[in-house]
Amino acid sequence: MKRSSERILTTHAGSLPQPNDLKQMHAVKDSGQPCDEEAFAKRVRSAVADVVKKQIDCGLDIINDGEVGKSSFSRYARERLSGFVEREAKPEERASMIFARDMVEFGDYFRKRFGTVRGENVKRVFCNGPLKYIGHAALQAEIEDFKAGLQGMKFEEAFLPAIAPGTIEHWMKNDYYPNDEAYLFAIAEAMRDEYKAIVDAGFLLQIDDPDLPDGWQFNVNMTVPEYRKYAELRVDALNHGLRDIPPEKVRFHTCWGSYHGPHKYDIPLRDIVDLILKVRADTYSIEASNPRHEHEWRVWEEVKFPEGKVLVPGVVGHATDIVEHPQVIADRLAKYAKLVGRENVMAGTDCGLGPRVGDPQIAWAKFEAMAEGARLATKQLWGK
């Protein structure tokens, strides 16, 4: 795992803009309509090559494949696991909302923004049998496409994202295992095939886990102590899936969900920071630039960041289409460097920018600003 030993390195959270024609191909596949698989595979490979080059051109150091081969960061998991079925959901089984606590106060806002937000999508995915990883061919294609895109390119490191058990549980409910613990550990055991294959292929593994903070919004009646117990079980399951994988090969990304909205009732970082640091990872990527969470750099005044680890605060975000000024980014990085050490900080994003800002041009402009901000911070922190 690279460190900012001579300058502030730059990276991001994962998903990047997809070409419109590839989006349409994904939509066809997701709908179950016939798809020209050869044409799809060819288009994914070319899109990976393009997105690799764009990251490097923007000044990013630690890059990925943009997740362009996936229709979404969460849906792909159901295609790589057996033991699930889509069926009609009972009223009590309708989808939980990642803004459920906010919904109590801001119901009018959400109804205006999203329409009817409860109960319209009556089909859900449920686990109905033993879980098994069946995504080996898809994962191998993902790895090969990324390796092809990286050939001849100059970069510091490369990573591939995979989803955490607790976040999978959000969208695929248990209809088979006797309890939450058995279900979560079964997901982790199955997904371990993917986690291990990514590392064995020579890439860093990024675990995407918005579940850790945003499960608080789901579970509207839990107290903080109750939620911490809930979250700790999901961290334990993730660590089960990561066992025997060297922590220095693992990045952990977490955020408070990517929806645009008030986020007034998000759980504070202070209440879960020790659980985040319990994850068997070398690097922790945490949402940090939006107006609801930017102040939480102060947590590191109270909590000692573990020696030898790397913190990747989000210094550009998806919550606004405003392109952050490089000096703002540099100032954010300098604050973190002062608290945890300049060599322990990298510049990152709050979440995947691709599907969450208004236009691909904005996403790439944010990356360019981040790279410039990192250069300004380097000059300030190293004097060069």
C-alpha cells in the first residue's frame, strides 16, 4: 500500500461516469432482454481503457476500472451469488429507506423529490437457499479488462471495489438462514471468493460499506447503543470474509449514503469511528466534505488514528455540482495532515462521483481540482 511519503497522493471512492451507450446495454441486460454478449464485453473493455486514461489525465494516482462493467455497485452482487429469488414483498418486507429518519421530518421534501417513496416497488430480492459465489467468470473478465486498460499506463497503485456483507443485506433480505448472524456470515463466506481473487490478481481490494453509517437511518427505532451492537455484528462478518487477506491489501470505504437530501439525522462519525477502525484494513476512506459531515475532522482531535494506517477523507463530494476550489481542497487536506500526519493522508472523494453528479464533465473537473489541491497541500506540507 502506497503512502504519501513525499507528496499527497490522490484517489477516489469507485464508480465513474459510464458512456451513454454502455448505460443502455446495462439497462437491457438488467431488464432480462436479449443482449449481444460479445458486443457488450467489447464495449466494457474499451470503456475501462478510456476511464483508466481519464483518471491518469486528471492527475489521480491510485485508480480503478470505474466500475463501468457493473450496472450499479449494489446490483452486481445478486448476479454473483446463488441462493436468491425475486418475489412479491409483503407490506412489512418493503424496502427500507436510507433516509427513513429524515423522512419523519422532511416527508414533503422526499415526496416531491422522489414521488411516493414507500411501497411502490413491491418486488424484492430474498435469500431462499444456501449462498454460493458463482461470479468467477464475471470477476475474471473484470480483472482482465482492468489489466488490459492499465498496460502502458503510469500510476501508483490500482484497486477494485467489492461490496460488504452488511450492505448486501440491505437490499437482499434473508428468507432462509435462522438469524442475522448466520446470514451475514454466509454472505461474507461467499463473497470471500471475490475479495481473495482481487488481491490474488495483484490489486488492492476496496470494500464498499455505506451500510455501516446509513443503517442508522434504516433502523429508526434503535438507540445509539443498540445500533452500535447491530453495526459491530456486520463488521465482524466483514472481517470474517477478510480473514487471511493482508490488511495492507485492503481499503475500506464508507459514507452516509449517496442520496441528495437533508441528512439531518445521520449518525455522527464520533459514535461509530471505533467500529470503522475495527475493520481489517490498512486504509479508511470516509465521507468528509459535504456540509453535514465536513466538521467531523475534529473527531481526530479526540480519537488517535492508528499508527501505520492511511486516512482518505473525502475532499470533493457528490452532494453538489459545484467544483471545489483547489485551495479549499488543500486546506481540508492540511487540517487532516496536522492531526494524523501528512504521510498518513490521501485525497479522496465522498462517494463515487460517476452516477451522482450532474454531468461527467463535472466529475472529471472535480478530480482535476482535487489533483491541484493535493499539489497545493504538498507545497504547504513539504515546502515543494
